[in-house]
Amino acid sequence: MEKVTKDTMIGELLDIGAEAAAPVLLGIGMHCLGCPASQMETIEEAAMVHGVDADELVRLLNEKLAGSDGSEGEEKKS
């Protein structure tokens, strides 16, 4: 599983795991995921714009991405 960092572009993040990442991004108020401008924004920039701690966002995204590959986290859905 590829890990994301604060420097990962939103477009790249969505390529890695849109189904896992989109709900997290929508949860911070980033409702324009299909917008070309958001695709060229880094996770750190998105966090800053939306008033979210970038390190915490990266941690949460990596946690969700790890659970989305089917190798772990399946039992945690409740």
C-alpha cells in the first residue's frame, strides 16, 4: 500500500484510493474533488485552506487507505 504525505497532490491521492479518501476529504469540507484546481493542490494546502491539521489528515488518510485494500480493517466497520 502506497502511503501519502503532506506533499501528495489531491489528484494523486484520488488515484491511489478515491473510495477511501473521498469521504475523509468531504468530511473536512472539500466538496469540489472533481474541480481541476483541487487536483493540483497538496494535502497540506487542502488542510490549510480547510483549517485542518495536515499531520492528522495524513494520518487519517493513510489509515483509511490501508483499510481499503482489503488486507486489514474490514472487521472495523461498525
